[in-house]
Amino acid sequence: MWSNVGTLHLKKGDNRLSISELKADARIDNIFIGLWPPFQEEARQTIEAADYQQALNGSAGTITTVEGLGFSNGVMVLPFETPSFDEANLSSAPCVSYDIDLRDGDTAVEVRTLPTLHVYEGREVRYAVQLGDEKPVVFSIHADDFCAEWRWNVLRGYSSRSVKVPASLRGKHPLKIFLLDPGVVIQEVRVI
């Protein structure tokens, strides 16, 4: 779990950090220098997952809004036996679509999902994001049990992945999120 071991006061010029007397099973996943805790980027626009414009169920599974799942109303595909999809058959995957109004200064669109593990052995926890006519980007939110990413996701209550906004892409565009594996629960979309 997160530990704040101490505060260092750095001097101008080179500084050296030495850590000693660690237990044999101790692990240092990250050393953070800066404000504690680190502050997240402020979103210009936040869209709750359930506020999608369109849901397409695809060839299998049904887009379902589950009230109170996560920190809002989670959007997922049910049943859990829904097959997995890949990039070659995105058009067959269940999908939700949001209208995004992009402005000068917008650099990324962040998708927040519940931090979850794969539902079935041998399958992932993936979704694909397509902004306007850009090529879809596939993300996996699977993180091994108790690794640094998994712990951080559980502590903050979400897993996060982002797509960059091309400088030429301004105005209203659809943002499509394709649910490629069962177990993905969309929480919100943020324009940064």
C-alpha cells in the first residue's frame, strides 16, 4: 500500500538519495518528487458514463447502466458470457457514443473505468476508443494483483486511459467506446 516514508529537503545542485535497511520482501514501486499527493489535471468537461447519446449492442451482449456502480452509474455490457471482440470486428462489439465538443487547448480525452481484473482466465479487460474519424485505440485495464498500478487504481477508485486530441480536431465529434471484453465498467469521460 502507499507509504509516505519521509520528506526530503533538496539543495541546489546534485542530490543523492540512499535507502538502507529494507526488509527482504520490501518493494519500491515509485519515488515521487513534487506536491504530495499529486494533483490530477483539471478537466474542462466531464461526462458521466450514463449520459451517452447512443448505445449499440452489437452482435452480442447488451449495454446496461447499473445505478450506483462505482462513483456514479456504471455502464457495462451484460451478460458476463458475452464473447470478446478484437480490432478486426469492432463494428460487432457493443458500443456507447458521446458527443464531444473540442476546443483550442484540449489535449486529451480520458476514459475512467472501474479498476477491475479479467472476468475469465485467458481473456483481457479491454475497450477501444475512437474520437471522430481517427483510428480506434485499444486499451487494456488489466493490472496484476497488488502491482503498483492495481493498488493506485483501487485507492483512487478508477482506472484511466487517454487518447490524444489532434490539434486539427476541433468542434463537435463523436467519441465511441467499444466494450471488447466483459467486465469493463465505464465511469466517466473527461476532456482535458
